[in-house]
Amino acid sequence: MIEVIRFFAAILLCFGILQAPVAQYTPIENRVYADEELSVTPDSSKYIKIDVLDAGKDIYAPSEGESFGYRYGPTILMNADGSIDAYFAAPGAVGEWDWIIYRHSPDGGDTWTDEKAVIKPTAESPDFYSCCDPGVVKIGDYYYLGYTSTTNEAGVDNNVFVARSKNPDGPFEKWNGSGWGGKPVPIVDYTGDVSAFGAGEPSFIVKGDTLYIYYTWKDVAINQTRVAVADATDENWPATMEYKGVAIDYKNYMTADSADVKYVEDFGKFVAINTIERFTTNSFIGCFVSDDGITFNESCVVKENISHCCHNAGISSRPNGHIRLDDGVYLAYAYGDIWAYWSTRMNKVQLSLADAPDYSELEIDNLKTEIIPEKKTWYVNYVGITTTQQQYELSVSDKNKKLELYKVDKDFNCKNIRTDVTFTDYDENIISFKGMKIIPKAVGETFVTVNWKGFEDTFLVRVK
């Protein structure tokens, strides 16, 4: 089938039926960022073509001497002033698999601030082990951050969760089933075979009063991107979600990973990108297009200037999930041929319309991009703090229990904290604190927020 597609694509290119891409990138200093949405009626006969303009540059690399390190599943939000808010999945600490990391670039990706962990697992909850695969959208005053998690030690049977904050770097409150804060409840609850991946890897678009929610659904012999909609005017929109069906069925691409879906205002079309044949030297970006945001068709493949062994890609957008070509558009993805030792690369891209799906880049070889580890310097950047365990249990008769707290650096190495610590948001009828010791007062349980130099963590204390 692929050979037939390549044959017809070659014919279309020879006769000029596929349109040549038109450069759309505008330097940051020349951008005009209008708030009004472009009103464009989509041409149902057209497809979206993506061209990568350069070999890109790494915005993350593992540190020199480390045996692992990664920042995958990027969400890249382009702001009106040319700055970027970006979110990635990172390794996690003290038994937790993944945390979600935030970074800010004031100059369109040339330089970046230090990282900050903004979403971590919650004790005794359905996101107990991991928080990964971020997807972020801004609605009104709030940033909504969707993520994948599970209580299954095998990392399967996943569900989709969401949290919100008025600031891009938190603090975030998790959806609890009826409101925000406390123990999280999934917004998409996987119901398939528990041995399969499940549901996860969300992305969002606000269009009018409608929020589109896209997520992976992987069951035995099923690999799909599904779509739901919700009322974007309701701050408790997870309670209004309505399932709309299968947006993309990867029955021909079982090696495809999560789709990042955006709305291209200039074309009036929805575009979805993902990586296919992920983690291999033949990996490439798949592109899918839709006029209604519900049903997608294949649109093109992207391989030129893409590093081999790529996976978990994202495409940049405004905070509402819209792409405006004059803002400049970026593709970002993780890559590397050693498991969990991956760099993250960002490339400038341009989007154009074509008269037919374009598969011509399947014949192009991937870039053999070598990971160049980031050299360690004398200082250490901390991304967050964590306790040695998510929950502490003690008896009323216990005199006290010592709390172990660690600061976590960018390589997720941990170092003990002993000073400058404050504890808040706990029930003073159940416990109190003396230095780093928990003093039991009465039977019950309470969550505690611990703060160290602007970094926060939450843990549970149960007194029996």
C-alpha cells in the first residue's frame, strides 16, 4: 500500500499538483500578535503540508556523566510578547517515575530559564506513581495542564488527569471529580484490558465556547486518538465532557505514538502530529488534518531534518491551542537510541496547503544526530523538592516521626534539606511540627504542604 501511495505522490509532485510550500516564519521582532481569531472557511479539498526549515537545536541534553536523562512530550506555548512557556515529562525522584517540568524562554527559544517541577504524584490517589505527557491550554484566567498517570506498577492501565493554575508555573490544583484541589480523579477513565497502555497523552484546543480534548486510547490491538468536547465557559468543564468518537485510527501505523492536536487559524483546519516508527532509525513525523476537529485524515509525512530515533513530538501554538503562521511555528520532540537517555530538539517549520496527501519524504533518510551531553558546571539547578515517601503513618502514642526532605537537581539527584523549611495547609488538630519532626496529636489524616525556598511538595500524614 505504501509503495502505491509513494508512486501516486511522485506523479502529483511531477505535475505540480502538490503546491510548493510558502515560507511563513516571521522573526519575533516583526510579529504582530492580534487577539482576534482569523475567521477562515476550510477548503475541504486541501491538505496541510509541513516542512522543517532547518536541522534545529537541542533545548535539553542529558548532563555529562549521567546514565539517563530526558524531557519528552513537549507542549510549547507561544505568547504575545514572543516568549515561550514549555512543559515536558522528566524522570521524577524517590520512586516516582515522572514529574512534569516547566521552563520559560523570554526570546522565542534562544535562551531558557531554570526548570521547575510543576506536577508530581499525589499520595494514595489514582496518579500515585507518575505524572507525564503534559498537554496545556489556557482558558480565561487559568492554565489547564492535562497528564497521564496510573496506579499500576507495570505502567499500564493509564488514565487522563487535569490540573489548573492561574500561573503557567503553578501551583496547580488537580481535578477531584467535582472541583479543584486534593486527591485527583481522572477525566478519562480507561475501561479496556488492564495489560494495555490505556488512556493518556492529552492535548487541548479552545474554539469558541467549545474545548476539544484529544487523548490516546491503546487497548490490545487498538491504537487510536480519541476526542471529547466540553463547555469552555464552565470552570468545572471536566464535568461537562462528552465523548465524540475516534479522531484517528492508527490501524496502519501501530508504531505511532501520541498525537498533539492544534487549530490552524490561517487554514481553518485542525492539524495533528505524532511520531511513527518511534525509537527507530526510520522514525518520522505523521501529520493528519480535519475540518471539524472530530474526523482526521492522513495529510503528510515529515522526515527531512528530523533526528532519527525520535518520539513524543509536539507542535507549538498560542496558549488557546491555535496556530497563527505569522507567530512562527516550531516542532519539538525527544530523540536518542539509548533508552531514557534522550535529548529534546526544536525545529522551525512552515505550514502550507496542498491538493493531496504528501508522502514524498518517506524516501529521505533521518538525520543521524548525536547526543552531545551538557557539560556540568560548578553550580546545580534545583527543579523541586520531595519527601522520601508520599505518606507517613504514626500512632498517637508515638513521640514524633522524623521527616526526610530532599532537594532535587536537574539530573534528579537528591540532597538532604535540613533548614529553611516551612509546613502549611495541614490540620493542626491532628499533627504539629517541631523542626523536621512530625508530632501526632489526634487520630486522623491530613495533607501537608512543605516549602523550601519557593519549591513546594505535598505529602500525607495518617495518625492511627
